[in-house]
Amino acid sequence: MICHFMTEWAMCFEIWLFPKSLKLFNFYLVIASISKTHFYVSHS
């Protein structure tokens, strides 16, 4: 995982440190992708 800013680095380190956080972050990415797809579909 590439982190450009210190805040992102800290978050990535925390995620790397705690597998639960990684699962939660992946879950957030899935939800964000679904929401984005839904937005494009509903506004096309």
C-alpha cells in the first residue's frame, strides 16, 4: 500500500498493525465503490 502523506502513513501503519482495521478498510472501499456505481447509474 502506498501512502503519500503522513496522516495516510499513520493510518496505513495502523491498518497494517491491526488486521481488523484492514478488513474494515476493505469493507469501506467496497461500500464506496457500490455507492459510486449507484450514483453513476442513477444520474446517467
